Amino acid sequence: MPSTYKQIVLAERPGYGNAVIPSKHFRTEEKSYAELVGNLGDDEVVVKVQWLSMDPAMRGWLNDARSYISPVQIGEIMRAGGIGQVVIAGKMSGFKEGDMVHGSLGWAEFRKLPTKGLRAIVVPPGAEPLDFLNTLGMPGLTAYFGLYDIGKLKAGETLLVSGAAGAVGSLVCQLGIKSGAKVYAFAGSKDKCEWLERDLGVTKALNYKDADFRHQFKKLPYIDVYFDNVGGEILDMVFTRLQKGARIAFCGSISGYDSPPAPLKNYQNLIGQRAKLEGFGVFDYAAKYRDAIKELAEDLLAGRIKRKFHIVEGLENAPSALPMLFSGRNTGKLVVKVLNRAKL
């Protein structure tokens, strides 16, 4: 049994539109393992955290603002989805020692948690446990419901995806291809664009950092569905290329998380093209998760969905991994391998 374990808490809020500074905004604490496991409730478990998910939504959780979920409080363990192993199970928890679970575990080596927010991992054929932080987890569900429920994509339509080399964006591209759409994508490097075209099969991927990006964009056909992960200037630009009746699934605004968001100027085109922009949150679809996960698992098994993981090793590197999402330094799903020091 370990004597201590580490956790990382929010030390100071970055403030809206400011960059995250890992050494300033987070603090590492060492805690007593004996105190953690003491007085374990019948419906609680102690989980050894193995993997952590890095998601753009985490930046929003640092702001003291009204949203779909309460912000992380100063001094609280940083919230994050994760995968771990049950090491101690309460009598009425429904889990046993050795069970693999996923849920909101947070930035820590060990957590004592109520079982309400945890789900047992049963790996379907063609998948692996890490898929529960990606295709079979929040990114996959966000892509699925954003594209089909908000975007209402139909075969033969033109789909455009921003942030297309990230976890959600790359899944949206593949679901669009599966649905018979013509898929175009934006990403932030030549390598990412080549990966999207060569490995995922998008019709054309544009590097938004190219000097002639806007010229290339004007050559694209008009857009039926735009799945937006970045907001800002690119969203404003897309307003000018909307097909009549277009739908915009507004998933995120990465461009405005670490800097003040750019003002929108072309939004009147929504009126002219009878288009719709709609924000959404994946938690609204909890009642439909099971069916969506079943379909996504079948796509994995059939090879219709490919995935790529960008792995950062060490819990201590979680604070520096988070800003990677906003500077385009990751390709695919960004995760942290906790590398727990303790051996039970």
C-alpha cells in the first residue's frame, strides 16, 4: 500500500480569453493514501487512475461563469474524464477489486468516488479500453450527436469540419464519409492535412495557416453542414459560403479560449441563406448514449472508423498537455498516461 499519492488542483483562474500557464494556474499536492481510503462508504470505490482525457471543454471549466456544468473551484482537483482500476470497492458499490471503469476521475493518482458517475468498461470486439476516452466516449458521442442531431447530415450533402485533426473533428469527418457526404476539412499543418486526406479519406483538407488559405477556401463548394470546433475568424468566413438551408453545429470555439474571440461580421448571411447555427452539449443526449456507442463500436470493428492517440506520459505533465489543444500541437485524441508510482 502506498503511503502517499499526488493530485493536481486549480490554484488560480486564468481568466476569460487568457492563456493557461501551467505553473501558475495549477498546483501539485501530495496526500495521505490512508486518509483517502479511510471511512469508505458502501457505495464508494477507490480507483487507481491510469489514463486521463484532455478535452477543449476543460478550458471552459476553469472560468467562473454560468455554463452547462459548474466550474472547477479553486483548490479542487482538476476535472477530467479518465480510465482507472478499482482497488477497493464498497459493499454496495456494484464493483469489485480489479474492475476497469471510466468516468470523471480528475487529475490524481487515486480517487475515492461515489459509483453514480462511474461505468464499467466492457470492451467490445475491435476496440480497446482507451477507446472509452475517444470513439466510445465523450468525443465520439459529441461527434455523433452534433453531426446527426444538430447538423442533420444527409447523403450527398457537403460537410465542412474545422479542427478536423482533433479527436472530435476526425470522427466527424469519418462519420460524414460513412453517411455519403462529400467532406472537406480545416487543420493546422501540412502533415495533418495529408493524414486527413490519405488515411481518413476526406475530399480536401486545407491548412488554415497557409498564406493563400482564404483563396483556397473560395474554391470549395457551398456548405450544407458546418461542424465548428474553432469559432472566430474561420466561422465568420464560413458564413459567406453557406448553402441555402445550411446547418452549423457549434461544438466549440478553440480560437477564443486562450485569446479574446474575434468579432463576427458576416452573420447576416444566416438570414439570407435561411441557415441555422445551434450550440449543443453532449450531456443532453445521455438517454441515447447506449445506442450511439453500439453503432460506433460496430464502425470500429468494421474498420469504418480509424483513430489516432497522442500520448503524454506522466500526471505531472497534465497541466502542460492541456494548452496543446489550443495551439494545434496534437493530432488525434490527446491523452495523459498517469504512470502511477504506487504498486498495490
